[in-house]
Amino acid sequence: MQELAPVTLEELVADSALLTRVDRKYVLPADALTGLIAALPPGTRRLTIDGRDDFGYRSVYLDTPELDAFHAAAGRRRRRYKVRTRSYLDSGGCWLEVKTRGPRGRTVKCRREHPDPGSVGAGLPFVRAALSDAGIPQPARLDLAPVLVTAYRRSTLHLPDGSRATLDTELCWSAPGGGPRVALPGRLIVETKSEHGAGALDRVLWRAGHRPERISKYATGLLLLHPDLTGRPWRRTLRRALTPGDTPCAARSAH
């Protein structure tokens, strides 16, 4: 990654915020990273903050007791959503995020700063407003509680066509408050984000023979920790691309 020119967070947000976008995810062997970086188009830059280009993330996914958000995604309902808190372990700060599906399958993300990474707390009116704006029905009482924690390392690329990509490694899923943990060693999850259709990195990946996978950190994590759940859209990905390991992840998920 060091051979790529840096881009600041301010520049990245100004040029490529992409809160409404087309997302694609790919699961690659971790050792494919060197070839992937070498094939990037000229002008690709890496997000750098205080000299770092690799950052720790921790997300806490919130759902109802009936796992309404999970089952809406499993049933491929058009009006589905995710609610999570996201903590930036190296730079600090926590955000409450709501992701919904917009027209033509676009991902729409609403976010705001949030003081409590483990609870929706005072952010519930914000969540309700985001769901209402997306046309998603919600019960009179919306009980959201932590159901899954993910931790991973992330690098971010800014492509010359205005698209972005994230590269996630050391992915670990765990139950809130301790309990079962599942790590994913030896895998690199690439997510491309573009305003219209395929971005520059999608084409690089396609030329190398990689194709998008149906993977959701939330849904696949729940299935790995709770194999009794029904989640057909992700079973193929679990069989083909995800081979969980026993790498300890307590240190990363405990921050």
C-alpha cells in the first residue's frame, strides 16, 4: 500500500462521500492483496490519517428480539435495513448508522455521532426518522438491542474515477457481552462503492476472475454464531468463500 499516494479524510469526503451508492463485495485470499494493488489504475490513492493507512473498526449491530432486520434481508425484501454503531478504534469517535435500500438497489446510509457504542439510546428518534424516510414500516415500540459485534482492520482506497473501495482483514464476529467468537483468517473482503454501476476496481477484479459475493457482515456473522438461523442468500457464500478459523479475536472485540 505504501506505493500509493495518500489522500486525507477531508479530501476523500469532499470528492467521494457516496452515502447513496452501489455496493459490491468480494471475498479474496489475503495473499491476493499484492497483485490487486499492483493492478490498480494510476492515480489511485490510500486514505492516510496521522501517517496510518490501516485502521481498527468495531461495529455493534442492533436488531429487534425477533431479528426483524436480519429476516428482512434473508427474505430479500425491498424495504430492508440495518442499524449499527461504529467505533473507530485508532482515531476515536463513534457513529450511529442506518443503512436502507434505495431505488434500483442502491445503498443509502444515514449517520450521526453517537455517545454510546453499545446501545441505540437517545438515537432512537434518528433511527425512526431514517426508516420513515425510506418508507420502512415500523412498530409502535421499536426495541433495538445489540445482537452481534464485528471487529476488523480496514484500509480505504480512492479511485481516480471517484469510486471508493475498502479492504477488510482480521475479521472477527462475537456475541455482545462475551460468548462465542468466530474469526476469519486468511481472507480479504473487498467492498467497492460507486455512484453509478461498476467502478474502476470492479473492473480490475473482474479481469482477475473475481466475482461479487452475497456477503453481509451482519447476516453472515449471525449465521456463523447461530447455525440454526435460516439465511439462504448467504449459505452459498459460507460454503464457497468463508472458512471460519479459531484465531483468537477477544483482544480486538473487547475494545
